[in-house]
Amino acid sequence: MRLAELSERSGVSTATIKYYLREGLLQPGRRISATQAEYGDEHVRRLRLVRALIQLGKVPVATAREVIAAAEDTSLDHHWRLGAATWALAHGREAATDDDPAAEAAARTVNALLEHLDWRHDQELGELSPAYRTLVAAVASLRRLGYPCGVAQLLPYGRLAAQLAVSDLDLIEEEPTPAAQIEAAVALTVLYEPVLLSLRRLAHAEESARRFTGGEKPA
Amino acid sequence: MRLAELSERSGVSTATIKYYLREGLLQPGRRISATQAEYGDEHVRRLRLVRALIQLGKVPVATAREVIAAAEDTSLDHHWRLGAATWALAHGREAATDDDPAAEAAARTVNALLEHLDWRHDQELGELSPAYRTLVAAVASLRRLGYPCGVAQLLPYGRLAAQLAVSDLDLIEEEPTPAAQIEAAVALTVLYEPVLLSLRRLAHAEESARRFTGGEKPA
């Protein structure tokens, strides 16, 4: 298909498609003349992923390029390609922990949590992992505010996260090829975050109504 | 205590404290002379909440003011004060769903999910709720990308969210007064979001290592 049809099928304007091509976010089409190129279904699919990363996931352009590059690096084994791709995703709320006296205590709590959960892989990676650093910063913030946030409070969250990971990876493994699995891992990591957070808030409203307004328990 | 001590105890600069006072985010101190005021522990506590909302939760100043106002509105019953407070919190990733043909189908899926979960309170509120709209937008995005996102995929997330809500509300109810519970509801809603998202990503890395690198299952 030509550029105009690619735009129509993907819902991305031709100006934006040209921008993504220039930025290396979209692979070039097959050149058929000095001014025209032919695009395929893989371009439609890629465009949707780029849009999801940038528009829904708020990933900066440079990071989106890294995510896509990692996903295509066949020199890495499958686990590491999945990891490198999701690794690059933004952690919007990662706070600085340098010079923070609470951060060291928070790191000890997180380490104890990982040991309780028997998450050996994450224990090995430790603070190399952006997610680990985000977690330490969040725990330190809770502590500084005087809210309880020890292993006892974190453990239910960790156990539920482990259950989520199983169903997330099941979904990802339904994709037919390793490349499609990596794309799905990126998209599902980002796209299910607002699902999870909004469901948690809906569940809060529901639980609050049940506790404080005498609402009926479900049959 | 005077302004200087308040700054020292809260870790917030005097310039920022004055800004929060001007913006109505911090209640004025008890005036003891033309240029000096006396502050108490309630100011230290409030300052920490304001910082958490603005710095960690990325809540805009105007919204932080609404959150605090709602938390203090004694004309509302407890459930509604909790709800009004957390309601005002930013949903960073809420996407526009107007003119979106996928949004209507997504709303039907979300409604079916709420019915399955027997979340009657949320069913009644429907699209009045920011969390509901965020969820619909997220489901529509997943669908547009061609990823499976029906009741079957959402139900495990919903069930886990319901479990989280029970432990979250248990934590909130440990606070001694209704006002402190509202403050805790706001802080814990915002502050546990990065905890939850980072634990999910750590759990993904762990589960991926187990599946794709022959890592041992936990004993």
C-alpha cells in the first residue's frame, strides 16, 4: 500500500508517519520510485505500537526508538529481549533517592520483600533495575510521610503482582512469533498499567461504599 | 514553632512554604505578631501530604487544593469525603474518547466486567467516575492495537484489584480519626500506585526469567 492508505488504515496522519520515518521509529517502505514507497501490514502494526508507546504510554521519542531497537536485537535471547524492551519504558514517577537517608532503609525493606517472595532474578539485578529503584523511592516516600510500609504491607501487593505476571505472560505467549511476543510485552506492560490503576480506584470506591454506607455485600 | 523550624522539620524550604500558604494548600499559622506566626504538628503533617501530592503524585497545585478542600468538607459523609478526595486525583493517562468508535464497545465491555464483579456502586456512577473513563479509554486502546482485552482478560485484574482494595481500606481504617483516614486515603492512593506498577514489572522480569531461561521454580 502507499503512504495515503497506510495513513488511513493506521489512523496516523501522513505528516506524523513521515516524522516517525525520519526518527527511525518506523521501518522504511520498499522504494518503488524516486518519490514513492510501498508499505505492508508490518508497517500498520508498527505504527499502532509507536502510537501506543508515545501517546498512551507517554514514552519520549528517543526512548520509543530504544524500545523498538531492543525488541529487534536478535543477538539477545528471548528473555533479555523482552526485558530490554520493557526496561526502557518510562517510569514516570521514579523519584530521586540520592542523598536521601530514608532510601537506604527502604532498600533494605525491598530486599527483604524480594527474599520473602523468592524473586531471585530481581534480587540479582537489584538497583540496576529501574523498577527496583522506583519501588525503593516509593517506599521511602511512604515512610517519610509516616505511613506504614514494611514487608507486611508490601507482601500482599507482591503476591498479587506475581499472579498478574503469570496471566500477563500467558497473554504474551499467545502471540505466534518471538518478535510479536516482544511487541506484545511492550504494549501490554504500558497499556495494562492504566487498566490496573483505574480498576484499583474503582475497587476502592466499591469497598468504601460497602464499608461506610451500609451497602449490601454481593450475593 | 516558627517558620524556620517548620521548614527544618518538614524538609520544605521557607520559600516553598510561603508559596503553599499563598496558594491555600497550607492552613495559616496562629499569628503572634505583625510578621510572625506559630505553627503546629498539623502543619508538618499537612506539608508532607502536599509535597507527596505535588511531587510524587504529580498532582497540579489547583487539584491539590481541591483534594484538601474535599477532605475537610464536613458536610459530606465519610464515604463521600474519601471519594471526593481521591476523585480529584489526576489520572495521568486518561485519553480522550470522544469521537472514538472503539470507545462505545469498550464501555460495553467495562459495564459487563463491573456486572461480573458485582461492583454495584461503580455501575451506578458509570462514566461520572474518572477511573471508569480511564478504564474505558485503556480498553479501547488495547482493542485498537489488536490485543485481546475482553471480560476474560480483565476479570483477573478486577479480582486482584478487589483484594487490594480490602487491604488498602484496612490500612486506611487503622488511622485514628476520620480526617486522618481521608488524608491516608489520598496519600495511599497516590503513593501505592508506583509501588504496584514497579512490583508488577519486577514480577514480569521474574516470571520471564523462570519461563525463558530455565530458572528454578521457587522451592
